[in-house]
Amino acid sequence: MNAYYLGWSTQNEFIKECGGIVHGAIINKAHMAIYYSILVDGTPDVSHTEQITFVLRFVYFSTDKRWTVKERFLRVENLEKKIGADIAKLIIILEQNGIDLKNCRGQGYDNEANMSGIYKGVQAIILQKNPQALYMPCSAHSLNLAGVHSAESSVEVKNYFGRVQSLYNLFSGSPNRWKVLIETTGLSLHQTSKTRWSARIEAVKPLVKRPREIRESEKALRF
């Protein structure tokens, strides 16, 4: 009798077991280090579901007797609402995985209000649970916000990016309109972002490369 191990259920079980082994090894190293920092970031997937990633950062004494800083991915969670309290609950749930919140010594998030708010932000909620978990905002994100606010001080620039976003909304709102865009320009449009300045650069590039073709795509929608 021949056994068959290529079915989807068997593959999923194998992947789950491998994930459990890796997850256990990460937890063991974190326990040996005792103290750690938690890094959290989120982004929507292709189905527009917000996914939150949790990363542990700790100092590990390796077998060759060297102290090394380790960053280890821990888990991904779907998030229905980007509210500070909901994200904080997910962090506190990490205690169910053997990660003691009292040993947390640092929090690393972006500078959005839901993360950095001094009253209802994630960092404030975690600080209430553990006053030693100091919050360190992302320097790159802070610089990005400085660029965003500087640009928005100009009415012309603010209106320009508003039109760029409106153009994306026009074509992305319908598969048929998006098909017209692809067939005419050979390029995809990108939406702007309030938190990532680089996303605005990517949103502008197609307009610079194919301005005439994009205009033709707009005209084609009228017929």
C-alpha cells in the first residue's frame, strides 16, 4: 500500500509543525536573554486586510561567547480596526506565548496617533502595564512625517497629491477602467500614503513617464 503525502492537508500540517519548532526556538532564546523590545508594524495585504507584524529584539549570548543583537519575527495577526487599544491587546496576548510583558524594555513603532498617542496610543497602554517599556519612535518614519507636513504647508503641493490620489481612485474603482489603463499605458497607478513619503514618489512616476497615455485613458472612459 502506497502512502500519499502531497495532499494540501498534509502540507499544511507539515508547515504548521515546522512553524511550531521555529517559534519555540525563538521563545527559548528570548527567555535566555530575559529582556527584550517589541517592534510592531502593519500593512494591508492584497485583500485590503490590515496585517500586524510582531518582532522581538533582544541581546543574545551566542555559543562562541559573543553578545549579538537579534531581531526575530514572531507572528502576524489580522486587524479589523487600527485602534491603539486593539493593537495593545494583541501585544499583551504575547504573554500567552511565554513572552512576559514585565521583561519588555522597549517599544518600537511608527509615529501614527494610534501608536504614539500619549493617552490612547499603543505605547501609552503598554506603559501603563509596564513603565519600563520605553517608547522609541521610528526615526525614518519621523523624518517621513516631517517631509509630509512640510509639503502640505503648500496649498499647490497638497492639491497636486490630492489629484494624484483621485486619479488612482478613478481607475482602481472598477476592473474595466483598470483594464483600459493597463492596455493604454502599460503601467499601473499607485495610491499616495499619509505615512510613507516613498509611496508618493511611486504614485508620481507613472504620471511623469506616461502623461499622454494616461490622458488618453481618461478620454476613453467617456465613450
